[in-house]
Amino acid sequence: MDSAQLQPGLITAVERQKRSKHRYNLFVDGDYAFSVHEDILVKHRLLKGEHIDRTRMESIVQDDERHQAYLEAIRYIGRRPRSHKEVKLHLKEKGYEPDRIAEILERLQSERYLDDEAFAKLWTEHRIVSQRKGRRWVQMELADKGVDEGDIARALGGIDPEEEYAGAWELGRKKWRTTGGELLERKRKVMAFLLRRGYSNELVSRVLRELAAGNEYGEEQE
């Protein structure tokens, strides 16, 4: 809101918005002045009959914008865990200024809503164990989300290699059963499939050895 539009006077009405039950419209000297979230309304004790000057109005409007940006970030994080970079880009897309974004990110980090190291660990475990993606896939995803290389390395280091192998084996086994052709052709197709999923050459080779040997359980023979 343009601060030039804020004029001092007497608060003559405080009305809840119809479309947003948590926001209130304030009227000064009978005219609409600005709207605020109910948290800001309570914080600043904005009551009918109270005189409000321009300096205080500007402070309240700024506080409300700060609060809106914070709530927007919380809603975004609430859908699923997010990295620092993701939240930053989201707030930028919503039209918030760099200084405001930096302020909100700092608050979120201090409150532990943003923690790239914890995010990387959670993301890695979900992708590798639950969604059966390989380390290379996860590494590229986390890098794209702006996660620090050290946090990525620690997250990947916390995954049991056998957990990753189990995922690759299960995917490879299903692909093998539905792939026709000669042995070399089947191996080539399954290899390409698993490599696209982000598994390493070494791990893929291990899976293929077991599949070609007809080992149903994917356990290397002595």
C-alpha cells in the first residue's frame, strides 16, 4: 500500500471481511483505510473510537505485510518440507521484496521451520527408500533445490547402501520380467532403465549379474 494514502484520524469502524474471516477492514473518519490480519489487529489494539496517526498506520501496515509473508511461507512449507531456496523463490513469485524475504527466511530458520540439512535427510530417505530413486537422482534434485553440497553428502551418507540396492533390485526384477529379447538386449534395456532412475553403474551391474544368473532374491552368491 502507498503510504501517501494513509491519513490520520479516528477509527470509526472495524469490520471482518466476508471472504477472509481472519482479516479486518479498518475505516478512519468513515472511509476505508486499510485491512489487517486479526493477529495484527489484536497486537496493535486497533479499536473503534481510537485515534491513529500516520506514523503508526505505516508501522501497522508494514507489520501486516510481514505477517502475511510469514503465513504464506508457513502454508507453503505445510504442504511438504521445503528447502531454503524453494521458500525464497516462492515468496519472490508472490511479489515480496528481497529485504522482506530475507527477514522472513531468517525468522523461519530461527524457528526451525527451515533447516536444509534436516530437509536433505528427509528428502533423501523418502526418495531412495520409498520411491526407489538412485543417489545420483537425489543428488541432482537436492542441488537444484539449492541445498549445500555438505548437507547433500551427509544425507546420502546416512542411507544404508543395501536399502538403495533393495530398491534397484525390485525395480530391475520387474523390468526384467516384462522385457523380451536376447539376454544382452534384456540387460541393455534394464541397465538403461535403472541408470535413468539415478542408480550408479556399480549398483546396476550388481543387479544385472543377479538377474542374468536367475537369482530370484537378488543376493549375491558365494
